[in-house]
Amino acid sequence: KLKEKNIIVKINTVVVPDVNMDHVQAIAKQAEAWGVDLMNCIAMIPVHDTAFENHRGPTSEEIDNMRQFIGHYVPQMTHRTACRWCAYV
């Protein structure tokens, strides 16, 4: 419904190796079907005292490769990919 009102739609996707990296392509395909304008693949940052504190985040190369791989579905955000809000969520 947002697209019907000419609202720009961006999807943020936190990329977690060995958890959802194999699903990001499917997310991008669905985003394309919905008419999403922009997708932001964000590297998961391990945080102390969380379920993922000992889990590694993706490397810059993995994120870059992911963006290239799915970029033909939805344009990828490549500048300042983490916002202040994302840091608190």
C-alpha cells in the first residue's frame, strides 16, 4: 500500500553468517516483488550479553559480495548503512 501512495520503501536486513546469509537472496526477491526501492544489508555486530555475543559478524567482503549478488533484484544501499536507530535496536 505504501507504493500505491508513492512512498519510497527501504528494507533493512541484518546479515548474520550461518544464520540468515542463505536467506538474503529470497528476501531480496520478495522485496523486488513488493516493489521495494532500496535494500540495506547491515552487518551484524556482536554485542556482549546477547545471544550473538560469540557469533562473528560478516566480513566487509561478504557484505560486498552479498550486495553485488542481490543487487539485480533491489538497488543496494552502500553508503552509511547503519543509522543511529539501528544501533539501538
